[in-house]
Amino acid sequence: MVNATTTLDGQPFSRAQFEALLKRRLFYTEAFEIYRTAPNFHGDNRGLFDYGPPGCALLNNIINEWRKHFVIEENMLEIDTTGITPEPVLKTSGHVDKFADWMCRDPVKGEYLRADHLVESVLETRLEKSRAATSDGKNKADKLDDATAKEFEEILAKIDNYGGPELRDLIKKYDIRNPNGNGEVQDPIAFNLMFQSTIGPSAASPVYLRPETAQGQFLNFRKLLDFCQGTMPFASACVGKSYRNEISPRSGLLRVREFLMAEIEHFVDPEGHKHHERFSEVADIELPFLEKDTQLSGKTTLTTVSIGKAVETKLVDNETLGYFLARVYLFLVKIGVDKTKLRFRQHLANEMAHYACDCWDAELLTSYGWIECVGCADRSAYDLSVHSNATGTPLVVKEARPEPLEITEWKASLEKKLVGPRFKKDAKKIEAAVASLGQDALGALADELASKAVITVPTAELADGKTSVELSSEICSIDKVTRVENTREYTPNVIEPSFGIGRILYSVLEHVFWHRRQDSARQVLSLPILVAPTKVLLVPLSNNPGFRPVVKSLASRLRALGIANNVDASGVSIGRRYARNDELGTPLGITVDFDTLSNGTITLRERDSTLQVRASEDEIIEAIKNLIAGTESWEQVSKRLPAFTGQGQDGQGQDGQGQDDRWDN
Amino acid sequence: MVNATTTLDGQPFSRAQFEALLKRRLFYTEAFEIYRTAPNFHGDNRGLFDYGPPGCALLNNIINEWRKHFVIEENMLEIDTTGITPEPVLKTSGHVDKFADWMCRDPVKGEYLRADHLVESVLETRLEKSRAATSDGKNKADKLDDATAKEFEEILAKIDNYGGPELRDLIKKYDIRNPNGNGEVQDPIAFNLMFQSTIGPSAASPVYLRPETAQGQFLNFRKLLDFCQGTMPFASACVGKSYRNEISPRSGLLRVREFLMAEIEHFVDPEGHKHHERFSEVADIELPFLEKDTQLSGKTTLTTVSIGKAVETKLVDNETLGYFLARVYLFLVKIGVDKTKLRFRQHLANEMAHYACDCWDAELLTSYGWIECVGCADRSAYDLSVHSNATGTPLVVKEARPEPLEITEWKASLEKKLVGPRFKKDAKKIEAAVASLGQDALGALADELASKAVITVPTAELADGKTSVELSSEICSIDKVTRVENTREYTPNVIEPSFGIGRILYSVLEHVFWHRRQDSARQVLSLPILVAPTKVLLVPLSNNPGFRPVVKSLASRLRALGIANNVDASGVSIGRRYARNDELGTPLGITVDFDTLSNGTITLRERDSTLQVRASEDEIIEAIKNLIAGTESWEQVSKRLPAFTGQGQDGQGQDGQGQDDRWDN
């Protein structure tokens, strides 16, 4: 049974130990920490984090790998769009009206609480107390009857699905109060999660910090289509910061107010079943699915099938969506995700965003539970359609039809010469009303016009207050006309894989954290060499001045090869220096010692096994290049080059159990 | 004479042509452009830009090179800090009070105008009209007398130095009005340039979008010092978006409201003349300086000397600042800056930011004039000191002294038992007043105390309204004491090279733009291969299906080597496809033709010369690798591999003048 509380080597996972390591090695830190105790510093300034040197390097390496894996591999059109976004754009997208959470105010404490979190925590507490109580003796009053307990459990299972009115009813029904002080809370109100500001000197123009990078991609659709010379399908991509003014930020990097996203918008023809040209390359990859139906039955059993099978059986709607699920899987595993702690969960109908028509989340298991790290949504034609309507800009693809299409349809015409003088100011509204009539309505009206020589057409409110107009056959005619269409015009659908990079980074760190079996204080981050912040540690055996030029020249050789390295010439023992770099996730270590000065050989240590080999500088550098390029594994290197087991290692095989002459220096 | 209006090959530079190319090839675009004409879209939403695919790739490549050149080369501690910044932080840094421009309102038009821009444009217009007029005949009234013309010229030369009151006086004195409508403008008021918002549900906590990344680095100083195990000097670095709510954004990418910065904060011991360990590596590099004194004498003559000489003669204050000037120079030239359009301008005393004590700008010559692209400031200990004072957190370096230091100094002591009862609520203020006395004051007071047995000490306002207190020798004593200091404590100084990446990118694009001599419509961006968005274009000669697998396999081979490439299999002629990629700055092109199918050879074309060579796939790929790594030049490649001059090129030598059989297909 996989468990978030189990590390790579099957030991218990301690979040306290893990977080202490991240803090000690400055992977990340709360932003503005030295201001926490300063006067006038408001407690609301939370949910903001800075990445320190190893965290920042890991972040950059993940992004670089993301670019290689997605953008370069698929020739996506990466763009860099603006974070500050004018209100009309986000009004159209729906965010101004719908991007909100429900919150309650406690008037006594002056606190704001996220309504669903409040209900969740109070009901969970009551259930826990009930379980701890016995029905007759200890804390008898806390014991819930079976029906109530079941009710609570059902509510908790559906907590994500409640809106403001339902949450208000639950709060009233179960007399839910602020756990801090037990005060009553006011009815939930919607709190928009976007940061608002104004742009320009007049302060008349409201803007928001974007909640996602997607909108900037949709707005550039037409230019991007031109850029790729009209070829469909194509994908755009964007890496950038997004923002959410969370009501109650928590869980460290998992719920923050400023975060890095990497989003892909793949534009595809809705006809043709959203086939994908390269689907066959991934069809055999098996993925663990948590299906909609399984969830509705209250279970979490995974269905593990190949993505080919999943698309064939319609578990996953189409090839394009399926292709991206498989590619996401390959990416996550490549950067260090433990594949036993990864699942694809299908969204239930009522939890899908307002724009989505099918959605799967790649979820990663952490000590906080299963965390949504990549959302893969089919956003259909929603976004392009609404922006097109709002701006009057056609956001469509025009394609030459292989064969011209003959279309016969009803067409209404107005006698312009008569319309203007007769209807005056109402003329435009009447023309618009006629133009908006559908084929069915036109068919019926044509019959009516033929029989009665007059029809009634619904309109916007006219000058006389009426909302319809009578049109005689003198002024209006409706005929069947045939036209030939040589081009086809359609609004593409959008498949969107959307990556929360901070969440992925945090989950990977949990997944690769463990400690050496003989000493829980000797902790290791087994980051893949691909994303490790530093690839090679360089350590001179001691501060003998003879080692310095060798170390300097090695560092410069590695740098010239673009290999991030770090010299640790501090006075502590080699064992300690290796241990520090195990915590930083540095996969390789080179020691320069007295043998180096006499015969030019150096040792190479591998982080996870702590095994070492010894060879010439050139051979070791060649091996490092191969290990980074992935053309050789450590196993192969350690078979090919002579093992080093003498004085100069931090342990033999089982680290720290051999004759470790440096560990305690 | 270097001129911004001259391209690389000495032709006239046309900004209209240049901007049309950037737009056509989607290097960047105004953000939200399709909303410009939408209802409710406010005209203030300007100064925001999106980078399209080639612009975004160029941006990423510049940043990657910046990381290699600075961060990796010098083992800097790169961090990624938060953009949203609480008010107290920016209050301390001085931005809340001082980061403002002066603006005037035209109450009739409802327009806001940046005051210095207003004065500048009106006086410039008057000078131009005067020059065009003759003193007797045509437009006689526009002619300025010599004294006034000289006055205007002097004002324009100093326009950056005026504050609000001076600008108000100029506006009054010369009756300067809004050129749009000729209305009078109101007095200038200070407009803070930061975007403001609030964080958290209570809306009680004001935050700003950061105006620079520097503050986030200063706030993490202590943790970074720990991270590098206390070793001084060290540098931090940060790449990220910053924001300025400009009053009137203009000049395209040069004055925008959201922009990418890359900043380095190099922390150095103020003692020891700010020596730099690697200064000797750059000492011989010659740089073009525009000195302070030259500017004060109204001239722009450059002094070109080696940075070694410049530091020796104190033209540049110290080695560390000098080292960075030279490194900045190397970086800019490497990514495509024309070294004849680059100068280092020293700041005048009155234009320096409030925190800086010496500052040099790397300025690049563009069609908009000389543009500040990199600021290199010595910020002294300003920032660490003010944040330390505001938070009570010591932001200092502690170093063991090589030898203990004996310090003898005056020390005042208060008889605590007596102070409390006697002064009650004032006691703390009096203790603070005594503790803040300097050595000189203490010396004088010691004498007074010895002679009069009572002293008067200035204080904050006390309960009785007085701002001093009398202390008798009974309650206060002042003695000479000797203590031994084993550690030295100091606040580091900061040298800050700060890069405006968007401005650099724009200037590079201007510098590398030219057109082929025989046809001004055939434009080229000669971007260095290092930063070019795409390295290799792949073109099949025609849409013969036999070419497809070859092109596909070539693309995948290049991709595996991490070489960004692009296939253009569109139906247009090869000449047109090459021309399109010349505009995208793609340095290399491979053609697959019928000879490829028979003998496996392909051609390689170089963008600037349009020359081609022909060889086997392996040989060509090897050459491409060398060209990208910089280990071989095109000149060497074209000597080594057989030239291709037959059917299949887009021109012979002088592009388009040979037997170009593809250009017009």
C-alpha cells in the first residue's frame, strides 16, 4: 500500500524533518520574514514565498526541462504575456463574476474565514471527538448518533461542491462557529480572488493581476495562427507568474498567492474526433486513472490501463487529451515524481470550471494528501468564442474545402428604401432583429408571409415601448437561396494542460526525500541529475594549498561544459561536506587528494549509493558528461571504472558503516 | 561618425521598416490588442506588451546566457523572490515617498501629462519653429531672440534634473500649455509610480508590485550569508518582472509598465578599497566612458581607456565596480550589441538615485537616442542599514579579527535603582538618550560632570514638555573603559548591476537589423547564433513526399542535441522561405533536395553571407554543433567543406544576383 508517509526506502516520512531540511538549505523561505515583527506589518501578508539558491536552480531546471519536453519537442509557439490585465478581458472570461470563494466574517474577532474550510474543520473536529468519546462514560456529550455522523461524513465528501447558500444553510443547521472564540459568523459572501489595481494616472481604469496565463494566449490566437501560416492543429505555451488572493493561504508552497504556472493551449479542429498525429507513440503507456464513476460510488480505486485503451473505451474523451495525459506522466516521472504517488483524477461534472467540458487532474500524493498539480482540461470553444463576441474580432480558422459545399437556406431581405423612412430611429434594431432569425424561424415566417402577407418579428425594445414589429411583404421578403461555400470556417477547441510549477516542485521534493538507514540525521534528496540544482560538488581533501589550482581548473572545465558545480573548501570533514550536499540533492562529488597530486587521478562519488570510483580527470569528466546526458547509468560507470575503497571515502557501500576516517574530523 | 540611423552595413536605418518587420514576424505585440476597440476598454491600458514566439525565444536565450555569464561563472546565489510587496518594506526603501514623477493635469481635456515631457516637447517645438522661421519674412513671429533660444537649450540639457517646483516655474514663465488643445495645465503634482493593491480578505493591508527586484535580495541577506557559510564577498542575483505605472508610456519596448529585470547585488567589505579577486582578468579591456566632467561642460566626447587604467586614475571608483563594467560590456557584445553604439555614462551627482554613491549606466544608441540599459550603481550600505533599522534585525557580517582589537572609550552608566523612581514614565526615554550619546559628547560631558557634578542631556519630549534632562553625578557616571573585540562587525556595501532585459533586447534588434544591398525589401536580423530564436531552418526543396522522412529525421537529430530548429515545408519558393527566416534571425538553413535522396548530402546556408556548403548529414551536423559552441567560425566551415554553387541556392555570393532559380517560384 502506497503511503504519503513512506519515503523512497520505505521508512516513515517525517514532515518536520523534511521541512527543517528545506529551511536549513534555503530551498525556500517565507517572503519578508524579517518584517514579521516590524511595526505596522499586517498579518494578512502571508502566502508569499521566496526561493533560495537551490530552490531557484531547481525551479529553473524544471522549467528548462518543461520547455524541452513540451515546447521544443512539439514546436509549440511559446509566448510571454503580460500579468497586468484590464478588467474587460477578465469580465469576458468570466473571472470578474465567477472567480471567487465564499467567506464568512466573525464580527467579534474581526476574522475572515473561508466558508468551506470552516464547515470542514468544525465537522471533522466533531467527528473526531465523537470517535474518541464513549456513548455512556467519557465525554458522553460529544458522541454523535449514527445518523448524524453519517450525515457529516457525506457532507465532508462533497465539501468542494457547495455554493454560498448551501454553506450558509449548513452553518445555520449545525450551529457552526469560529473555532477561535466560538463566535457566530455572518452569512457567507463571495470574495473575488483576483488582486485589483488601477493603471495610468487617472485611476479610472481597473486592472487585475492575471489568475492564469491562458487568457493572454487566447487574445493572441489570430496572430499565432498567422505566425504558423494557418497550420492546424498548433499549440501555444506560456510560462509566467499568476496570482490568487487566497482567503486563507496554508500548506506552505501548496496554497500561495503568487505562483509560477506553465500552460499549454493546444488548438484543435472539433471535427475529426480530435485525433492526434503522434498518439501512437504513447498509446502503450499505462496510466493510473481515478474515474468519475468510482468517485461517485465513494471509492478511490485506481484503474490502470494503457492510454490507448482508455481512449478506445472513451474513458478519456479523445486522442489529443489522451496524448497530453501520457506526455504529462512522462514529464513528471522524468523530473523525480514517484510513479506510485501519481494518479489522474477525472473531474466530476459539478466541479468543472465554467469553461471546461472534460477535465483530468494529475494529482501527486504528499503528506498533505493528493494534490492537484497539473490540470488537463478540454476547454472546448468557450474562450475563443466569448472573446470574439466581446471584441467583434473573428477568432476562427478558415480552411479551403476539399470540395465546394452547396448550401440552400432561408434568407430574409428588407427593402432598405422603405425601412429607414418608416421606422426612423428603430430601423437599426429592426434590421438586427431580422438578421438574427434562425433557419427554423425563417421557415415558419416564410409560410406566414406567403399566407398573410404580414409577419410579427420580436425585437429589442422600440421607441414606442413594444418588443416586436409587424412587417408587410412589401417591406420584407423571405426566400430560399443557394450559395456555394469554398472555405470552411470554425472556432477551434482548446485542450489545456496547465502546470502549477511550485506544487510540482514541492511534491517532487517530498518524493525524493529519505534518510540513510543507519542515521536518521543523514538525510538525502535523491533529485534526478536532470533537475538537481548543482550537478557536481568539488572537495579538496584538506586546505593544503596544493589542491587549490587543481580544484580551480576542474571547476573551470566543468563550467565550460555548462555543468553547474560548487566548490566546498570549508574546514569541516569531507563526510560533513558530502552530507551537506546530499541534503542539497547534489548527485555527484569529486575529491581531490594527495594521490591527485602524484598521479592525476580523482574520485567520483555517487550520492545515493555513496560509492566511489577513481580515475583520471579526463575519464571522470567523460563519465559525468555521460551521466548528465543520460547515455550512461551510474551502474555502468561503476562497473567500467575502478572502485575506490581506500582512505578518502565517506563510508563503504553502506554509508558510514565502513572505516569512515573523515566523517568526524 | 557612428549614427543610430546607420545599419550594420552602413545603409540608412528606417524605423518604419524595422518596426514593420518586428510586427510581421511577431517579435512582440501590444497586449490585449483585440480589445482596443471593445466597449469599456480604457485608453490608459497602454505600455503593456506580449512577446511572440521569436521574441520570447530571444528573451529566454538572453536570460540563459546572462545566467551562464554572470550567475554560473561567478557562483552567484540566484534567488526567485516575490513581486507583491507589503507597504512597510517599500516605505523603508524610500519608494513609497520618493518613487514618483511630476505630472500636470489639463482640466479641460481631462488629460494627465508628465511635467518634464511637457516642458521638453513644448520648448523643442518652439526651437524647431524658430529655426525654420526667418527673422524678417516667413513666420516671423516664431523667431526667438538669441538669448531665449540659448535659455531653452540650457533648460533642455538639464531637463532630467528639475523637481516639481522648478517645473512649475518653467511652465508659468514660458506659458507652457497642453499641445493638444492649448489649454492651461495645473501645477505639477507628484505621482507615485507603483501599482497598488491590497492583500487578504480584510483589504486592510496595502501592497505594491515591486519596482525593482533588489529589495527581495536585501531582505534575504542574512540567510544568503549563512548559505554561503559566511564567505565574503558574495553576490545574489534575481531575474523577474518589475512594474512602473508610467504616466505616459511611449517608445515601444523602451518605456513600459511591466518589464523583465535581471539584477545582481554584490556584497563587499567597504574596507580594503573594494578590491576584486578577478579584476586582473579584465583589466586590459578598453571601455568607452562618458565622464561626469565632460557632461558638465556640455559635451559628449568619449574617453576610451582600459578599465585597469580607469580604476587606477579613479575615473571609476573601485575594482569591483570596474570589474562589473567590463563584464557587462563583454555580455552585451556577446549577445549582439554593436560595440560602436555602446557607452558607459557616469551619473551626475544630482541625478543619482537616493541610495547610490556612484553610478555608471551602460547606454545603447538606438533610433530613440542613447538608452539606459544597464545601471551599475554602488548603493553603499544604504539598503541593508535602513532595513536593519526598520526591523531590528542585524544585517551585518561578523568576522573573526586576525588579532584581537583593544578599544578604549567613554561609557555612561545610569544608577537603575534611582532612575525608575525619580523619572517614572520618562525613564525609558532618558535611558535611550544617554545610550545614544556619541564619544565626543561623552568626553565633554565627563569633564562637565567632574567639574559641576551635574550635566544636561538632550532627550525626546518628556512628560513636562521639556526636551532635556539634568542628571547628577549620583545618578549618572561617565568613565573610560577598555574592552577587547575579537570579532569585527560591519554592514557590507552593495555594488548593483541592474539589467533592463526588454530594453537590451530592443536595442540588440535595432543593432542587428539591415537589408541586402540589392533589395531593401530583403531584410535581415543578424542575431548571434548564441541568442537566435531558432538555430536551424529545415527546408525540403519541394513537397515531394520523398523529402519528408529525411527532414523529419534531421529535425529529431537536432532536437536530441538540444538545437532549436524549424521546418518550413510551405509551398512557396526556397528563396522566400530563406527570406522569411532571415527576418527571424535564423542563422543556418539546411536544404534537402534530390541529391540528398541519391547521395545523402545536404546543403548548409549561412544567413549573413547567403553562402552554402554541401556535405554529408554527419558532417553538416558536426559543423552546426561547432558553430553553436563557438569552436568554429563560418569562415572556417566554408573553407573546410565544399562550396555549393549549383541549382539549389538562393543566390550566388551576392545574394539574389546569381542564377536564383528559386526566389520567384
